[in-house]
Amino acid sequence: MLIPVVIQHRHVHLSPADQARLFGPRAVLKPVAGVGHRGQVVYHETVAIAGKEGLFASVRVAGPCREKTQVELSAAEAAALGLAAPVRVSGDTARAASCGLSGPAGRIRSRACAIIPARHVHCGVRDARRLGLAQGDVVSLVVPGRPELLIPGVVVRVHPTFRLAFHLTDDEASAYWLSSGDAVRLAPRR
């Protein structure tokens, strides 16, 4: 079964309290696109991310709000900002890097929020069953027609709202010569 490739661009998930601080307590963010998973969107609104070494001025906010603010960057982006962001599965911000965030209504110092997302496959429950995968599995992928190009260490995420997709950062996509819209498949298991 082919798994579509989606390159994950830098983005921010905000907690309700941080969203209110950055955009104002009555702000309602405007969705501009879905991200392929039921109920998840990218908003028109952006924030600035500041690190010790640099700033990214217009970073999209993804929604809906999460319990804790999370900034997702590629390794090159984290380095450009001067952040020692660890590779983590989304939602795991233990010992994550801290950074500044600013929006039209204010700015905050967000502690333990910045990560480099671990490359991962999103699966709905039915696709996970068909592929023989379970939440938390770690698999390898191959690019059809290029079997020498093994992509190891891919974390499996299973949820009823997910659509089958392989997510990786811009940096990783470049290393494997992949673009959004390409496809990969599970490597044979040993």
C-alpha cells in the first residue's frame, strides 16, 4: 500500500491561554485550510518565533488549540534560531527548547515548547489494521523504484481522525529527495 508524503512546514500549536495573550481574549482565528485530519486546520493568523540567534516573522498557527503550546521546526530552522530543540513525537515537549512568541496583542516567553517533530506515519484505524501497524510502532519506509533509499526510525501514530500520510520536515525530505505528493511504502520487516 502506498503512503502519501507530506512535508511538514514550521508551525505553532497554541494553548487557549497563550492564544488569548497573543491575539486577544476575544480573538477567533480564521481557518484557511484543512490539514487532512478531521477537525485540524491551519489558520490565517501567524505569530513570530524568536530564539537567541534569529527570528521567523510569519509562522502559521495550526488548530484547534492544544493543552500546551508547541512549536514545530526543522533541524535547520531550530539551528537558525539558536534553539537546541530535541527530536520528539508531537505532544512530547519534555526538555524541549524555549522561545519567544509574539502576535498582534502581545508576546510571551514559551518554556519547553520547541521540538523537531520525529518523522511519522499517521494512520486511521482501518489503514493501521490493513498495514499491520499499531500506535507507537517504529518502522522503516522505502521509496518505490529506489529500494536502496531506506527511511528508518519512522514512528506510527494511529487515531480515528487521521488520514494515511508520512510526515517529515523539509530537511529530511531534501535528504531523501522527496516532495509532498510523492509516495512511500513499508519496508519489508525482518
